[in-house]
Amino acid sequence: MENALLISTALLWIAVLALGAISLALVRQVGILYERLMPVGALMIDKGPAVGTVGPAFELGALDGRQVKVGGVSPKGRSTLVFFLSPTCPVCKKLLPLLPSIQSRETATDIVLASDGDTTEHAAFYKKTGLQQFPYVLSQELGLAYQIGKLPYALLLDETGKVRAKGLVNSREHLESLFEAKERGVASLQEFVHGEHHDHGEQHA
């Protein structure tokens, strides 16, 4: 009887240890999978003023009559997020409703909507979006200066007019990645992740 009890106890401990080893292996695999699938930031296209350089400054009239400054030193010490869009861009329409919540979180940042083209079309679209708290500017020169080729595109300028992050944005995570890149002092989250992996590789070497 005692032998049977000892054998069953030993088998139970072996099973517990085996389950522990399996759990550790699963945790490790989940970590690897997370690294592979972790949210990537906005896709930065190597065109226009580089991250870390001062971009061109503009004084523009918005659709509602406001005068808007894009670039240059901010007298109020505020950053500027310029969201380039088009009324015919479906992804732009999907992202626009997210801007108020981003503004409420990034309280030291002004958001400017930007495009070019027919004023009447944009005015109707602007009214339909219900985003009148954000100025909406039409300027072909602005898009050309920052080499905007695809939409939706976002550009984050700091209080000195320096380009801190930029790229194509298709989701809320992409928009938030611009602020994350600025906070971490990198050009993009891809650069940050690559740097981390590179550092880990050096440590393991």
C-alpha cells in the first residue's frame, strides 16, 4: 500500500514538473509571438524634411476664417499634428472621429486638418465631419513642401517647428505611434524596436 502511495506521489510530482516546464515554454513562445506581432508605427516614407530637422513654416487661412501657423516656433510652446486627408479617402474618414480623443490626451498639441483642391467640396466635407474644433487648411504648397504623396498622412512638429515624427497612418495605433516616437526621441517605432533587438543581440553575443 505504501509503495503504491509513494509511486503515485512521485508520478504526481513528475506531472507537476512537466506541466511547469510546458507553461514556461508557452510563456516564452507567447513573448516571441508578441514581438513579431507587436503594433508597428506609422510607415515613414523617406521624403520631405527629415525627422530632426526644422520644416518649412506656413501661415495659412483655414476654411472657417482662422489664421493657422504650421511650422516655425510656437509662441505658446505647443506641438502641431498635421493630418493630411482627402474627402474621397475612406481610411481618412475612419480615422477622423479618433482625433478628438487624441486631442484630449495630447493636450499640449494642436491638430490641423490639411488638404488641397476645391474649396466648396472641402467645406461641405468639413461640415459633415463635425470636427469644427480643428482648423482645416487647403494648401498645395504645404503638401509639396512636406512631400505628401499618399493619404492619410500625419506629421508631428514640435514647439520649435522641428519634424519629430511622420508617416502614413491607417489606424489609431499608427497615430499614437507618432507621439510615442517623439517621446522616445526616435524617428519611428520601427527604429526603436530595431534598436532594441540590435541591443539584445549584442548582449547575447
